[in-house]
Amino acid sequence: MPRTALLGRLGRLFLPLAGALAALAAGCAALPGGMQAAGNRFDGVYAGDNRLVRGFGFFCDPPDDSLSVTVRDGRFDYPFTYAPFRTAPVPVQIAADGSFSGKMQYVTVGTWPRSEDQTDWLTVNGRIVGPSLDATVMNMRCTRHLTLQKR
């Protein structure tokens, strides 16, 4: 593959990521349906298990891992591993009732037998009840379950 074609392909892969990061920096994470924001009610550090429950291979690496997230002002960033040794922060907003959601659109590199690139969404949905944060993280290839406790 010529160098210019490779650079063009890499640019298409990282443009959605750059857009998501710009939206995060601009504070565009809004709550759906006019829900009330949580404020600092759930602030703190939550740590625990990040388990793979659907999918396999390098698309879903690491299979099982520990995870720690810091909730500040009713939001946190989920560290999405989109390529080996590369992560992107997915903005997650928490509602006053403890429910939360976040999503990010990105482009995956096509693999044989389908060699074209594909657009996908990563979604993070869950709830904080007491000291427990429970969430499901999904994209087209993988599903993860988070079970975190406030430290």
C-alpha cells in the first residue's frame, strides 16, 4: 500500500476519535430526555472488575482487567481500548437517580473477508446504587460488564 494511501486510511480512523475528544472538551455530554444531572453526589473513585462477557481476540483486548474510574461533578471517562496500547476517553454523564450513559462513534479497520472500514458505536450504560457502580459496555464485537466499588 503506498504511503499516502496508508496515511489517508489512518486519518479516517482517527477523525471520529478527534471529533469525540473535541465534543468532550466542549462539554457536550447532555443527559437524555431532560434528566437532572447528579452534581457531585456520586463523586469518588470506583474500582473493580472489567470482565469480557461477549467477543474474543484482539478486538476485545484485554479479556479481563481491573478498572478504576474517577467520578467528578457527575461524570467520568470510560477508557476504551480501540487498538493495542491505545485508549480513548468515552464521556459518561450520571443522572440524579444514579443511572448513566455515554457513547462514542469510531471507525474500525476492515478485516478479511470484509476489507472496508466500518463505523461503530461504543455505548456505556449502567447505574450507581450506594457504593456500587454496575455497567454494560458494548460495541458490535464485544460486551463488557463492569462491577466497581467506591473506595
